[in-house]
Amino acid sequence: AERGLVDTDKNNFAPRVGLAWSLTPRTVVRTGYGVSYVHWNRVGSSYLTLNPPFTVYGTALNIPTLPGFRTTQQGIPAGFADPQNYDPTVAVIQYMPRDTKTASVQSWFLSVQRELMKNFLVDVAYVGNSSNNLVLMNDLNQAFPNPPGQTLPSNFRRPIRNRASIVGIMPWGFSRYNGLQVKLERRSAAGLYFLNSFTWSRTIDNGSQNLDGGPSEGGNDVPSVQNIYDLNADRGLSAYDRKFVNVTSIVYELPLLKRNRFLGGWQLTAIGNVRSGIPITLTHTPGLANEVSPLISVVGRNQSRANVSGNPLLPEGQRGPDAYLDRTKVSAPTAQQPFGNSGRNTLLGPAFWQVDLGVHKTFGITERLRLQFRAESFNALNRTNFGVPDGNISNPTFGTFRRTFDPRQFQSALKFLF
């Protein structure tokens, strides 16, 4: 058995334990467990300095057609950000609990590795992790829903009436990951190398990274809860969840003229990438009567989800770039019940797959000097891979795709090695 323990630095204490057993000459079992703690919170350490009296904000609507318009030459009016002009009903306050709990991540795995035959290896593993006390940012002065028959703006419905938004930097977030990972590898022999990696997993959380507006692949997720009084309603698939991921890699050395110094030695590569679609959250843009908190730039926002009645996905035969979601099955909530009944990331966009190809050749000049030529094609079959459709019912582009991944691309290079 092999054991390792303790990896520390000034910000993290991360004890880890790993074990490995050789059951037979061809079979190895490995397992491990680790805990990490995050003691440093950039959001909490910097945003608190934005509070009065350290920082005083001044806001003005400067439009040429309105009275009081000021030109650039006139500049900012005197006393614009004077502390005496501070208005707590307009300014946003940042808040972080004094006893905020430290975020922690527990990770574990169990794998069985076996040699099937000469040069062939299979590895089957269960991998999991659990994170708690992750940072979420939300308006702690979230307004109550409008009473029946009323359409008051959010500032008139707040629990603390003499304050605007109070952005709480709260340890409310969590995530859970469980995955099956299978690897089949043919070690390089006779000029051929093969590797196939497959993952079947699920990631559950109640919010993405706190300052992230959604995954880079174009998802609709917002990193804050819909209703701070009902955190469980935001438990759902993570914005970065991909149920199935399969990557196949092949490297093949062409046998043609292999011993010829200049004509031989060419190497072909291929990578096939297939994965499940991106999660979609159905949302709407609330009006003044519906919103429980105005948009607060990057320091927190409520996610206003839509109501659904039936399956919002169009039948498979009717889906296309300009129609993926059924608008008739989605509606905006009312001012009296502003919290939509649809969950976070309840739908999936189309699957992604592409093939990348490459050809490489290294020319030996001397014993120490080499010249390498590379030509590569990404998305070689030029497949159109869509991101996610617009999930906001308030937009005219709802249910349509307005973003794709990169089309076919070529690149070549010469590399001098010495």
C-alpha cells in the first residue's frame, strides 16, 4: 500500500490519503480521499470596502433632452459624491457575516485497473466530491411579492424600507458530483496508440460560481438564487453538467517509407469529442411590479424563472435553429406570485460532437537539431454544433439559436527544436 498525507500552504489545508493494492499481476485497485479548505475570499475582502463612508456613489441621468444636462467640458457637478448627499434608499450596501463558514471540498475515488491482453489496459473508476459553504451573492433586502391588486416597485416592498439592496456574500452554496469514468488504452505498439475515455456523471448544485454569468459555452444560468427564502428551489443541475462525455484519441505512425529519413516518419492523429448538451434555465425579464430585487451589476442578482405548463421542448422532428423551445408552454409569473415554477437547468441543449485531425513530421537535422512540421484541422467535418437556445421568454429570440461553436479551422506550423 502507498500512503501520502498533508499538502499545505498559507491559504489551504488539504489532507489527502491514497491507497493502492495489486490483487493480481494484472489487476490493481486504487482508492483515495481528500479534504480541502478555502480560507481566502476575494469577494468578501474587497467588496466590503465599497461601503460608506469608504466609498460614496453618485448617480445621475445625463441625457441631452432632459433639464440639467451637462457637457463633458462642464464635468461632474460639485458635491456629486459628497457624503452629505448619501442616500441609503438608492446606494447598495455589501454585507458579509462575521462568522462566515469556511468553504470545504471533500473528494474521493475508487478505481480498478486491469490489463486485458498485451498492450491493452482498462480502468474503471467511481469519482465523487462534495462542496459546502460556497459563496453565493444575493439581495438580503429582497422585496416581498405585491399584494393582490397592487403593482408597487420593489423599493416599496422591502423588509427594510429605508434601505436599497443589501448584497449578502453568503456561504449558501453547495455542489455534489458523482461520476463513472472508464478508460480503455492501447499502449503504443507497431506504430499505433489508442485511448478512449468515457464519463457518465451528474453534478448538482444551487448556483454557479458567484460572479459568473453562465458557462463560457453560452448557457442561461445565473449565479444567484431566485428566492432567498426558498433556497431548496434552486437545487438542480450545475451549469457545467455534462451527463455523457466521450473522447477518443488515435495516434498512428505511417509505415510508408518508414526508414527513409526524409519521406518516412509521418504521424497521423485523430480526436473525436462527443458530449451531452448544455443545461438550459427558462427565465423572464421581470417588470417593476414583478421584480423582487433590481439588477445589481456583478455583485448579485435574483434569477427570475418562468412558469411552465407541459414540456417546453418541441418534438424532435420540429426542432431547428429557429425553433427549439415551445413558447406556448412557457409564461411569465404574475406580480403577486413572481417566482416561477420551473427549476434551474431543467432542459438540455443539443449534443456536441466533432472530429479533429492532424499530420505531423519531425525532420532530424543533426543529433541535437530537429525541425517539426504540423498541420491540423479542428472540426474537420465542419459540423454545426449549436450552443443553447435563448431561454428568456421575454426576448423575441426565445427558443432560437444565436450562437454556434467554431466551424472547421485549419492551421499549420514549423517548430525548430534544439
